[in-house]
Amino acid sequence: MKVIKQKARRAFSPTKIPGARWVINQYIGCQHACRYCYAKFMCKWYDYGRWGSWVVVRENMPELVKGRYVAGKVYMSSVSDPYQPIEKRFELTRRILENMGKRVKISILTKSDLVLRDLELFKRFRNIEVGLTVNGFEESVKNDLEPYSPSIGRRIEALKRLHESGVKNYAFISPIIPKLTDIEEIISDTRGFVTYYLFEFLNFRAAGAEFRRFLRDRYWEAYEVMSNKDRLERYARDTIETIRRSGVKIGGIYLHYPELTMLK
């Protein structure tokens, strides 16, 4: 793993992520190395090798948040996971949360149960939510698509622990991939301790040509649906109906065909 230390000019950057006004990226790049990751485009500007083989550490970020207040929701993070393994070493996320004004409205998303380390810190914030990406992949599929991320079971347990600790949480069901994601099973496994759910269908274009070829070669049935307009639309309709029928609180349903659309 190549580590590149840099200084950031600012902590909070404007974002077009739905529901957020600002984003904070203390790391760029991610050790989880998810094959479908939409942030792979960052390799255009950070030419350090294959996605997942390097991480930029913006080591001055904890200092940059001191005394700063921004109005509107801050999303952590958009081009990395704030609790990827390297966080154990640098503790940038922890130190940012320690230094950040506790009136800042913040939404954290991760695939890692390392997030539980900071439970007591979360409780200091007036308005905070912590999400775990839970996509219900079977373990062999998870190891194929998200080779270095914690197991789905550990993420579900983290959601439960957050709930038991009184921290608002959410389950981010993403990416939804035909034949690989079981929406009903995920909801059944988590509905007793999740505040609300976000659902996102795979962004087939943003996942990149390499991932599309990988899906074609390894998971042909999923590729068949994703690459066929009529079948994809039918799958999306049926899945949305299943989601709405479940009775859970829905924060949003995101589709990327033909363009980004958010449904409630």
C-alpha cells in the first residue's frame, strides 16, 4: 500500500451529493478496493497506480476544521472510506471529529465496523448520522467485488451497536445488482435497529468499463439485466415495489438510468 502525505487547502468542499451541501475527504483513495467504486475516476488526477493500491493522507485536516462552522449537511466522505484500515494508523477521522464544532451537521458513511471505536465521540454532536453500506452480497461475491472490506455481518452488527448506543444510523443498500442483491433479506436482517434506509441501483456507467467486463465474465445473469434497457427498467420497477412494500422508512431511492434520479 502506497501512502502519499499531503496538505489540504481547506477542509469543507461544496458538493452536489443529494442531501448534502459540503463534503470532507481526509483521505483520497481507498484500501477496500471495491471493483465497482465510482471514485476510481480520481486516478485521472492521482496517478499512483491501480485503485486500492494507494491512499493520499491529508494530514493537516484535523487542524483545518478547528473553529470552522458551515451551514448545511457535511458528508464524510465521497472519494474514500473514513474508516478504511489506514485510519487505525493515522486516526485522521477521529481527530477531525474531536476538533470539529459539535453544531456541524454531519453524515458519515463507511463499510467498516471500525466506526464503533468513535461511538462516544458521535454522542457529542447535536446532529449526526452514521451509515453502513450493506448490500447483502454472499461472502464469495463480497470477496470478489469488495475484496478488502469487512464482512456484511460485521457491518450489520455495527448498525445494531450504533442503534443500541442511541446514535442515529442508516443502512445504505448499494450497489443494488440484479441476481446478487437480496433486498428482502437485508431488510429482514436489519429492520429492528435501522433508523432509515437509502437504496441505490448500480451506476453501470460510473462503475467503469473494466467492471462491466468483469461482471460479464463472472456474473453473466447480472450483466444481462444491467446491459438491457427493458430488462433493467423492469427489474428496477419490481425492486422499487418490493422496497415500498417493506414498510421501512425510506430516505431515498437512487437510480442512474437514464440519469441520476432520486425517489422518496
